[in-house]
Amino acid sequence: MSKDHETPEERRERLRQEELKHPSSSIHGSNMSDLVGGLNWKVTGVIIVILIIILLVFLIG
């Protein structure tokens, strides 16, 4: 399929794949969405809860 007739989903995926091939950041293209995308939603929730608890401990103590 040519680039002129691709669906928006195909275009987004193609651009994402090109970006992964050529990361522009110094940490090889990793960002928070890559980290969270690789985790289970329950694990992500636990991490967020732990961060909130740590913040509350610092604010109270």
C-alpha cells in the first residue's frame, strides 16, 4: 500500500516504527510511556500508590 492511501492508524504505526529506529534522546528513545506500556496496569497502579505514600511521608514528616 502506498503512503498516499494508508489509513491514519497505519501512518501512526509507520511513524512510530521510524522513530524507534532513530531515537533522538540520550537514553535510546525510552520515555515514561515506554516504561508504563511494558508494565501490567496493576504494577503501574502500585508504583503510583507507592510514590504518593512517599510524597505524603515527606510532607508530613
